Amino acid sequence: MSVTFDLPADIEQNLRREFGDVALATKEAALVELYRQRRITQLDFSRALGVSRLDAEAILQRHNVVEDLPTNAEHAAALSRLRSNSEQ
């Protein structure tokens, strides 16, 4: 899928100076936002950018996207649910 939009020439020039490849920077920004909104997975994110999982994590960190890691209590609750489901 391709998405295009027009920018005023001065804005485009400023973005090119800052980012170099404006199309790639725009694609990355859009995918970061979709990931942040939980509309795509990290696998989707890495595939769409054509990068490894580790590179995807680095890109997300650069954009200050931090994974909410489960707490010990959440892990314990999940294990408890799994145990009770396997006993049924």
C-alpha cells in the first residue's frame, strides 16, 4: 500500500535536512503511533519496516515507546489461571 500527501516546499526542505529520507521517517512515525495505540503488534511493526525484532525494539525506544511489562502479581495471576484451566 502506498500513501502520499503534499507538503509545502519549505516544510519538505526542512524535513529533508533533519531526516534525510522523509518518506522513511514518515512511515516510521506512522507505524510507531499505530504500535503505541496497540493497533499493530511488534512483529507487524518490524515486518512493515523490514527490520529485525531487535532493531524494531531500538526504534521504539528511540521514540520513547516503553513496553508495560507485567508485574509479579500479574504473572502470578496468569499462572494461577493457567493452572486452574489445566486442572479442569
